[in-house]
Amino acid sequence: MYYSLSLSELPLIKRFYSVTRTTVWQIAEREHLLIYIKKGRCAVSANGTEYILEEGDVFYIPAETAYVRRPIDNIECSMVYIHFTTSSRAAQEEPEDLVRALDRLKLKLDTEILSGENDISLPNTICLQSKSTIADRERFEELLSGINLYSENRMFLCGLQSSISLCGILLILSQNALDTLLTDTGIRDSRPVPVKLKRALGYIARNYSAPISLNDLAAYCSVSRQQMIRYFRAALNTTPLQYITEYKMSRAKEMLFNHPQLTIKEIASELGYDNQHYFSRVFIRTCGETPSHYRYRTINYSKIARQAHPQPRP
């Protein structure tokens, strides 16, 4: 199972400890959880699937997800537990959707670079698998050793150092997940992207603050409307107008989160929508919630998560 997780803020480690157990444990944690198997083996069940974890495996469990850990053949299992919170919730993803998202992201970044875009939008989202096997255990355990929630000599730096070490761990896990994803699906980006499509995407990136029609794109790229539609469907599995809407809504999310001083009406105007109510309807249709609710949820989720009371240790 795959998950996407935004790291728009540094993750905050709530608890970090080692345990050796032969007992059954069942709980739903309030925080995200990483379980690293140092020695032995055990079984973990989550979301209806059971996984056998061996030495060197890491298991990721999103916040508020129930799981069961049980021993195998009553053999002791030594584990490291990391409980942490982030500024957003993890989203469960289908492998095919992730592959399409990666393809679209690569094309978008290539287009922004080729079009001379000054403000290139780099993603801050990682991809995690439920189960991951660590190849470079020495590097992984070096990062683990950088997590220290209390030190008399470095009290003011412990939290920051621990968060940075956790980011390194999450990046290793994300790279593992992406490598597995691309290998399992046999993705090889061998087809050249049409120059006309890159021109169209560059045009959208530069002019998203104004209304953009299919006629505008076709005229700018000197192709017919139907040819432009074929370009988008072949490379991105969407239509030009759907892409424009999704692009504008992604910019809307950035503005809602990063510029709380802007009103919904001002953000709508920045994105080329004269009617605030129409903009809100488009946002709801695309994102599944109102702009106001999205802003409240994303800005306040981190505060809510950090106020959660710690659960008993397993």
C-alpha cells in the first residue's frame, strides 16, 4: 500500500524508543508511526493486510490507523518506534495514480524549466510504502542515532536535530517506495513529449492568473483544438480545460495556506475568476471541500496534532 505525505513543515517527533517483545499489541495511534525491525521478526496487520517483517524492515502506519502486531513462533523481536506528527494527513494512493502523478510532475517541471519560469514550484510531498526494506542499514541507523529528544547539553537543539534526522529517514523510505513503484509497474519514459504540449504547459504556467480557453492554447501553439486535446489526452490522460482548472486549484491551495491574509475573493481574482462564488464551486468540485474549510484544516491540523495526548507505549 502506498501513501503520499506533505512535508510543508518539519515533522515533529513525539516519542522515540526501542522495545523487545513477544506479546500481541493492538492500537490506533494518534500520530504517524514508523517501526524499524532491528532483530528478529514479527507480523503486523493494518488495513486488512498482514505483513511479515524481518530484520532491516521498516513499517509505516498513518496516524489514527488501527494495527495489530503479533509475534512469530514466540520469538523475541527487537524494534525501534518513532511516533511523529506532520502538518497534513497521509493520503492513501493507488500505484497507477502515483505513476500518472509522477509523469505529470516531471512534465510540468521540465516545461517550467524550458519556458524560463522564474518561480519553479518544487514539490514537498514524499511517497511511503507500508513495508520497506532498508538496503543501507548503516546509513539508516546513523540517522536513527541523530534522534535525541533530550540532552542536557543541547536542550535547544534536540527537537530540530531530531526532526532533521527524521526527514533523512523519510527521504530514504520515499526513494525506496518510488524505486519499487517504477520497477513494479515497468515505467520507462521513452516517449518524447511533443514540443507543442510543452509550449502549452508553459503558457498555462505563465498566464494562470488570467482566463485561459482552449482557443487561446491552440492559437498560441499553432495547432487545431482537436490536436491540442489529443496532446493532453496522450501525455497526461486529461483534457486541456481540466488541466487548466487543476493547475489553478493547486495554486489556490498554495495561496490559501501560505497567504492567510488574502480573502477568498482576492484569491479568486488572482486566478482569473471574476465571480467568487463560481470559484468556490470549482474548488469544491475539484478538491472536495470549500476554500475556507481547506484553509482552516491545513493551517490548524498541525496545532491540533501537536496537542494530542501521548498514547501508552507498546
